[in-house]
Amino acid sequence: MKTCPYCGKELLDGKLLGERKALKWLPRDKELLFGLWAAGGLTVGERGLTQRAEARAWYCSYCKKLIIDLDAC
């Protein structure tokens, strides 16, 4: 059982799923390249040629926070 680092309550185990492209994290002050690509962004999760992007994630229904451990992706 994982607990929320914010409130200490139990986290729900699940997946963060992408649709067609890989999931990316981009700093707030960085703009999309040509309004389309997250160049220089951090790729979150894995994606194969024929599978959607996926990352293991935990959700706290109390805090409404999603926790992603990049080592578990």
C-alpha cells in the first residue's frame, strides 16, 4: 500500500494513458515548438510502435493529486 505524500491517505494504483503520442512534461515557461511539439520536454512512460503511451501512476482521491514515479514507468 502506497500512501499520499501530501495527506498520508491510501493511494489508488493505476495507469496514466496517452492516446496517439508519447506523454511529455514541459516546464511552464517553455513553449511548444511550432505550437505542436514538446521539444526538450521530459518523456513520461513508455510507448511502442503499436501501443499507446503508458505510465504507472497513483491517485489520491482526497487531495485530487496524481503521483507518477518516473522510476516505475
